Amino acid sequence: MMGGGGGGGGGQMQQIQQEIEQIEQEQEAIEEEIESLRNEQTEIDEAIEAIETLDSGDTVQVPLGGDAYLRAEIQDIDEIIVSLGGGYAAERAEAGAIDSLETKQDTIDDRIEGLESDIDELETEAEKMQQQAQQMQQQQMQQMMQQQEEGDDE
């Protein structure tokens, strides 16, 4: 009788532990996504700063990929090509390019806020599960103590 009751509780405890681990993995994945979005924001900040400080005729290094760069002269700072997403891009004047990039920043900010909210919800869920696991442990300890007392009384 005792083995069966303890085994059922142990199975429940193991399930709760697995669910907590799964929540922690989800949190980790979300945190990595947030880090990636923050890196993207840094790149956008650098692009805005470059647009604001560069002039026509300045020399810049253009990335070719694979950590290779080419020096190029800016012919016209008012012809900036900005990605619109989905594989589309558009030519913008300096102010329009900065507006487009700032709109991207706002979208990323909203996404980060949503992800941080998701993390908060996961943390709350994990805390509830940990409390549940502690209560189960306390109940098991009480049952064991009662069984020992009953055994001592006999």
C-alpha cells in the first residue's frame, strides 16, 4: 500500500519537475530571442548614427559578407535604401530612412515587451508548480511520519 501511494506521488513530482524544466527551457529561448532583437536594435542605432553623420563624398567600408569589406565613396547621402521587410526595400531620403529605422526600433521594442511579459508569465507558472511540488513533499513527509507513528504504536 505504501509503495503504491509513494510511487504515484513520485510520478507526479517527476512530471512537475519535467514541466518546470520545460518552462525554464522556454524562458531561455525567449531570452535568446530578446538578445537577438537587442543586437538588431544596436545595428539600427549604428545605422541611424551613420546616416546622421555621413555626407556625400565620404568614404565608407561596405560589408560584402564573409567578413570582407570594400571601400566606397558615398555618391548621394539622400539615396538610402532601407529594407521594408519581406525581401522588399525602398529608396529613402535621409529623414525618411531615419523614420523607417525608428519605426523598426518601435516594432522591436513592442516585440521585446511582449517577450518579457511571456517570461513573467512563465516565471509565475514555474513558481506555482514549485509551490505545488513543495506541498506534495510536505504531504508525503506527513504521511510517512503518521505511518511511522502507527507502526510504533503497534
